[in-house]
Amino acid sequence: MAILVAPLILLLAFLGAPVFTLIGGGSIFLFAGADIDSSAVIVEMLRLASLPALIAIPLFTFSGYLLAESKAPQRMLALAEALFGALPGGLAIVALFTTALFTAFTGASGVTIIALGGLLYPMLSKQGYPEKFCLGLLTTTGSLGLLFPPSLPIILYALVAKINIDKLFMAGLLPGALLLAALSAHAFFTARRSGVKHIPFSWGALGKAARAAAWEIPLPFLIIGGIYRGLFTASEAASVMAFYVLVTEVLIYKDLHITRDVPRVAVKSMLLVGAIFMVLGTALGFTNYLIDAQIPGKIFAWLHAYVSSKLVFLLLLNAFLLVINMIEIFSAIIIVVPIIVPVAAQYGIDPVHLGIIFLLNLEIGYMLPPLGLNLFLASSRFHRKLPTLYRAIGPFLLILLAMLALVTYLPGISLIGAK
């Protein structure tokens, strides 16, 4: 039966069947084959529904969509340009930091490329940056920020792996900052090689930009700083952010209308949340089967017979994760994480360290040829063919892979912030 059902599931996936139906149907079939009642598929939902941290997903998603629909991206960009534009490579560094912050709050690569890519590309081109560099930079920036709180993949990973969300938030700060620093150095040297002119610094422009974004400047300090200092948990931070963003964008800036725009944004954001919860619910049932069937133990036993070295295992794990995260992102978190966490534990890998490895692979998977989502989004947004983008992201991909190697084999980079 399994030989017949597996090709059927693959065929349905190819025809565009919803992911949750395939996972749920496969789970029911597997449990039935083991003579276990099909209710086992949704038992794990009871645990999930009782977790206080679950509310963070819809609240952070709603807040991110509110920011994306308002004029916040333009105000953030103007402020960053006024602050850093005078530095060599300043505008490119502005693009890196602005998009990283925006992706962290929206949790969506596509929103970043669509909302900020159209603003940044002509600005970078006008200042004299090479087209290849501009395309590579903006394709890469679509997934920067996934290591920073309150990134949605961090929350989802922590829920599935059953680890502390706040610890995972803290663990991602240093690797994320080092990655931004490495990319900024590349932007600096590219600007010098290309003879890019500086943007003259102006106190007037800085003051104007700061006044325009006065209510949005405190947001990252409030949310990230509040979590880091232990003032509130991730769930409480989500509530604070949703309330703050709603008041700021609707009542203070009046970018959004309370009765016309807010319900529309709420529906749009909850469609994403609903899709995630549907996949999460059915995938947790599938995970239950994997645990009952002792699949992680069998995988470890097979690996241990051929791979005794922790270093070699980490190399193979990264290669596997790059391929999986390139193909399907949220499903990869929900399905793959419960399998690899116990296997990695057998090799002595800290679950928080493993989380950062996984999330950095996720960032790279977004832009990895040939199926990375950022490549298709950038191709559509900037009207360039995919082979052009493959060449453009080369230097950026090498930097991210080098950072992945550092994070993988120097666990202290991740764990120092989680202590």
C-alpha cells in the first residue's frame, strides 16, 4: 500500500493539492497501517493550542503587515539614508540594515523585496553601483533579518522543537549582526572599487527624517530590548508590538484607516497565519507517527554506522537543510525539525545551536539556485531573467555560506547570547 500511496501523494503535490491535505492524508494512512486510531493525528493539537507562545504568531504577523501597508518603509529608509548615506558604501549598508529590520518584523521575504526593492534599486543605480551588485544585494536582503526577533520562523521553529523562544531570539542576535557586518564590508569595498560618490551628510536631512519616524524609532528598541532584558516574554512582546503599531500607523500617522484598511490587513495577514496553522496541525500528527515508529532513532543508528564524526554529520546536515529549505520553507520547519533534533542530540549538538544553524540555512535557501524563492520574487520585481540573478548573487552567497560554516563549527557564536 505504501508503494501505491507515496506516488499518489507526489502526483497530488505536483497537481497543486494543498500541503496540509497531503500531510494529513499521509498521516492518517500511516496510523491506520499501524492499527492506531486516526485521532492520533490531531492529539498534538491539544498541546499546541495550550501553549501561551502560540498567540505570538498571529500578533507579530498582523503587526508586520500593518507596517508593510503603511508608509513605514519609506520613513525607515529615509532615516537610515540620513544616518549612514555619507559613509563609503553607505546607501548599500542602509539597504542591508533597513531590509533586515523590515524582514524581522514582517517575517516575510516577499514583502521586503516588493515593498523596499522598488525603492532601493533606482536609488542604488542612480548613485553608481553596478547593476550586478544591486541585483545581488536586493535579492539577498529579501531574507536578511530572519535571525532577529520577532522573526516568524524563529517562533515557529521554537514551537516545533519545543525549546524556549526567548533563548532562540537571543541566540540569533550575534550571528545576525556578524552576517550584516560581513555583507556591509563587501558593500564598502564594492563602492570604493566602483567609485560610488558619497551622499553629503546633512543635519537638516537627519532631523527631518528623525522627526518623520519619531514614533517608529523606539519600536525595535522596545521589542528587541524588552525581550533581551527580560521585561516581557515573546508572547507579551507580540501584544505590545501589535498595540503600538496599530496606534502609531492608524491614530498618529494616519497611514491606515481604522474601518477601511485595518480589517483588510487583518484578513490578509490571517490568511498566512491560517495556512501555517493548518500545515502545523497536520504535520504535528505526522510527527507523532515518526516518534511512535522510532524513525529518528533508526536514522541515527544508520548514520552512526557510517558517520561517527560530529563534524562530518554537521556538514551532511547543512547540505540536506540547504536543499530542503530551498524547496519548501514552513513545511521544512514543521516536518524536518522533529526528526533532526533528536538525531542531532545524539551527536551532542545543543538544540538552540541547531536552531540557529537551521535558520541560517533558511536564509540561504531563500536565495539558493535554482528554486530559491527570493530569485523568483526578484526576477518578477526587477524584470530580470533568472540566469542573470544566479550570477548576481554569487559573492553574497559565498559570504552567507562562510558565515554558515562559522556558526556551525563555532557554537559559541550562537550560544553566548542564549546564556
